[in-house]
Amino acid sequence: MHYPYFCTVVTDKKIAFHTLGCKLNFSETSAIARQMQERGFTTVDFEEPSDVYVINTCSVTDQADTKCRNIVRKAMKQNPNAYVVVVGCYAQLKPKEIAAIKGVDLVLGASEKFKLPEIITDLTKNPCGQVLASEISNANFFVDAYSVGDRTRSFLKIQDGCDYKCSFCTIPLARGKSRSDTPENVLKNARDLAAKGVKEIVLTGVNTGDYGKGIEGDYNFFDIVKMLDEVEGIERFRISSIEPNLLTDEIIDFVAQSKRFMPHFHIPLQSGSDKMLKLMQRRYKSDLYKSRVEKIKSVMPHACIGVDVIVGFPQETDDDFLDTCNFVNELDISYLHVFTYSERANTKAIEMDGVVPVPERNQRNAMLRTLSEKKKRYFYHQFLGSEREALMEQEQHGAVMHGFTDNYIKMSMPFDAAKVNQLVNVYLQDFDDAGNVNAAAVKMAH
């Protein structure tokens, strides 16, 4: 695609990125940054003065507009003459609103964001923001992406888009149909990451378990899991999130005996009430969800299981919420990600009656967050006094470094530069002030 109204070739400039939202966004931001570096741009921290600022947005919460405005304002403080570009899901859904924000020069939709190096050939600020955002149907192609910068962990995009029609969700409108990367390219990217020294890969997508859609050949998510398990140099794989109806017994059994796939699952629930699941147009009932958790724990009693829940969805009564609380409380899960329902344009949910007052939504959120902390502490407590293998992070927090065990227990121990990005056998001792686990290094794992 050619954009003739830009003319001057830009080189030797600084560019900074800010990412909102999911792991998939982080992988795509990193891919765009590499594209710009190949065109002669130098990437700097978003807190520094830069010639160009790129903001990768999210549309999951109703805070998208406020967050976007605040970050644009932050960029303008660093350099009032900087060229500001906004991309991401919110940019696809509300491009004109974003273009009207003071300081924004360019808004790129889903099919345009990866063409940024071709488009941005003139950094003259515009009196009003320009919009290049075509229909989402034009974005139904796959662009591979992975995050770099943190040698310890990379988010590897293997799937994009979604064919599900959940009544609260705008992601299909923002990202298009479900589609996948080819197995050959997924494996190539994993090997490239191994060569860069990355020890852990998190498989990401909009609906990761739907892998296989949109490519030639009869491939599914289990196929790519088995292929990746053979990649030398990567010590750990994690699955970012997988729908319960796509998490099969064969996947669970394979992870249980795998040396590279970690005993850690994140499985969206959204509600423990079958009535609410039907209103949300989810593809399962609570009994299927329960069976997935029980299956995991039967073959991996030590596994960590995270759960997404939405509170305050239209028509959610006190009894419905109590059903969710009781259901989650009885499940052998490890933590919750709690989302307060917020109205999204162009969804079925926004037309439903039985709107839950915002204060009630917030109260329910707080209650489930408290339950989540109890669940996490109980899960951690089971492993105190035992040894587990942890991958240590790069960041130093004072005299302390953090890491995650195979089953996703966050632990801390005295900083040791020799252990950065290394697998270490650690002895889990007790809780620290932040609710993580104090640990002592026993020996290097390899």
C-alpha cells in the first residue's frame, strides 16, 4: 500500500512506545519497534524526550479514552513538538475520537498499524489528527510478532482475532476473524528467541486455543504445543489463556508429562452462574469448567490455575453473584483476575435491561479480589518448606530479585547477578511483606 501524501524519508530519529492491555499488544508493540529500528529509528524509553511517540491502545475497559488522553498528555510534556501515533484496538473502534485528542497526529487501524514505517515518512505535526483505519474485514491477515527486551520471557503471538460472539466483547470488531501463524513460522520464531537467550515463551493470541484457523493443513492448538515442546534452547513454555471448551484432556495430559510446558493454566470463567454464562453467550456451562479444573488437578496437583471473572454484568442479581462466589470458592484454583463490567458500544450486552448500579459492581469486584488473595495465599502456603525450580528475573528491586517457580509462585531472594535469567532450585521459606514467598537458592538447576 502506498501513501503518496507523505514524502520526506525519516532517519536518525528517536521513537518511544507505550503499551496498554494484553500480552498480545506487548508482542505487537515490540514487532513495530523492530520495524522502525530497521528504518533507522532509535528506540528510547517513553519517559524520555523523543521525536515520535507510539501508543498501543486497549479497548477492554471503559478507561480506554481516559488512559489514551493521559498518555498523549505525558508525551507532549516530554516533547511538545513530538509526532504522536495511536494504534491498537481502541484506535480501530474509535479512530475519530482519538484523532480529536490534542497532540495526536496519526491514528492507525488494525490493518494499517504494521505499515507504520511506510506511512510515517514526515514528522511534521498536523493541526488535526489524520485517520488511516479501514474496515476490520481488511485486517484478516496474520502478522507475526513477539516481544523482546526482557531476555527472561517473551510473548509469542501465534493467533489473532476471534470468531466467538460473547455479548460483552468488542474484540472481534477490533481484531477481526480468528486466524493463525503457520507452524513453520511459529517454530522459527521460537528458535530465534532461543538464540537471543530467551528462556521462557508465553504463547499469546486473542483466542489462543483456537489456533489452526486460517492456515493450510489440519492443525490445531495441541499440534503446535507438541511441536514447540521439541524446540531446543527454550526452557519453559506457558499458555497465556485458553477457553475451557478448547482445553482438552489430551492437552492437559501432555502438559503433565512435558518438560517444557509449565503446570500453569489461565482459564476464563466469567461467571459461576449458568444463567449469566448463557446471557454472556459463552460456549460452556459451569459443570464443564469444573471438570477442566478437576482434570488438571488430578494429573498435576501442584498446578497453578488462574481464572477470569466479570462482575456486574446486566441482570446479575445478588443470588447470581453469590453463585459465582460459591463456585469459585469451592474450585481448587490459585488466583482470580476480576473485571468490572463496563458498557461497550456495538455489543448485545449494552441493549440488555437489568443494569447493575456501578457502586454495586465495584463492591462485588472488591469481594472477589479479597477471595482471590485468600486463594493465592492458600496456594502458595501449600508449597512452603519445599523445593521448586524458579526462573529469575532481570530486574533488581533494591537488594532483592524476583522469579517465578514452574507453577507460577512469585518468589524473592537476595540479588545475585549470576542468577539473572537462570533456572535455580529454590527452597520456599515464608511470606514476604508483599505476599510473595521468600526463598533461598539451593543450586543452579542446569
